Amino acid sequence: MLTLYSWNVNGLRAVYRKGFRNWLASVQPDILSVQETKCRPDQLSDDLKEPPGYHSYWASAQRSGYSGVGLYDQIEPKSVQIGLDIPEFDREGRTIVADYGAFVFIAAYFPTSGQDLSRLPYKLAYDDALLALCNQLCDQGRSVVFGGALNVAHQELDIARPKENQQHAGFLPKERAWIDKFVEAGYVDTFRALHTDRAGAYTWWSYIGKARERNKGWRIDYFFVSPDLMPLVVDAAIHPDVPGSDHCPVSLTLQMDLPKGSS
């Protein structure tokens, strides 16, 4: 079995102080993507930059303390691309593309639209760039796993208060329509495919009003796969019991084995 995890940590150094290393040592995912790292690798301690048994790769934002994606793996990829080779997105450190042979894994931290929605065009442009990359890989005959913080709740089932949030960033019709387009292109939301009608399954909660304790949240973190991989999906799960961030980890288990230390 191959286990992949994705976690928006909302500051890697902050979550480290809240037990991240113990969690990583306990869970031992084969591949872990962390988003919103808010750091450069030279700002990390050695045991956080290179935990025992793991390789690591980093996409950092030019702006200090902002955005960022990290990738830890126990399986050395054939190649790793930092960014999309699109400067307007890469300067914010939002994407890592790793080729593991059996599939290409895209780890991504999607922009938010902003409370005033001023970043909506930027977000939608990034969305389309990611879809274009996935399509390009599939056209080349590659299998794709795509995971990260999309910062959008897709369906009313994915948010505790859908009616109140119709015009709020993260649940806008234009944002949700992009996920529709992604699904229509054939990519599978693994959690929803396995848990079709499950309500109350969220990955992010506001720090305000004890939202997490009351489970008034949003499902905005995902694993998608190209359709050829869906028969190999054994499990897709959300882990709300893991503290340390306003997001919780999500995981994907595939019926495949890749040798540790090589691809």
C-alpha cells in the first residue's frame, strides 16, 4: 500500500512546535505535501528540513512568511519540478510537481480570492493553469495524483452553512464551477467518490466562535486522481483529530508499492 497525506499547516515552524515531528514519525506517510509553509528551507531546523527517512523539496514565496509548499517523501522521485514555470504563480511558491514513475504527483496551494474578492481573477487563472498541466500529463499517457488546499468547498455538502456563504470567497459559484470543470474532465475527487453522501466531513474551521469544536467547517482540502488510478484507490480520509492548524490532514491510500529510496 502507498499512503499519501496532504496538510495545510498554516505555518510549518508553528506546527512543528505543536507536535508535527511526533505526528510524522507516528503516521509515516510515504508522501506528504504541506501547504502554507510560510518559510524558506534555510529557516528550518535540520530535523524539520530532512526528517529521518525522508527527502524534502520546497517551493517558497518571494514574500517572507507567506504561502509556500513542501514535499516530504520516502520514495525518491525520478524528477521534481518546483513551480509551473509561470512567474506570476511561481513567485508565490504554490506548486511542486514530482514524477514517481507510476504517477505524477502535483502538490498545490491554491490562492484565496480574498475577502474583497480582488484576487478572484488570479485564483481562477491559477486554477486553469493547474488543469492545463493535468491535461497535458494525461495526454502524454501519465497517471496523475493531485493534492492540496484548493480553498474552495465544492458542493453544499462540503460546507456547514452553504446558504450564508453563497457570495463569500471559497464558495463562490465561479470558484465551484472550476471544480465542476475539473471533474467533467475526468478527474476524481477521491473522498467524495468513496463517501458520496457523507455530511459534516470538513478540513478547515475558523478560529472564531469555537467552529472546530462545533464542527462548523468547510471541506477545502482534496486528493484528486486521474480516472485510470481510481481502481487502485483503497481509501480516502479526513483526519479532524489531528491538531496544530486550522486545517486538518487528508489522506489517500493506493493499492501499489513503490520501493523506498528509489522510484
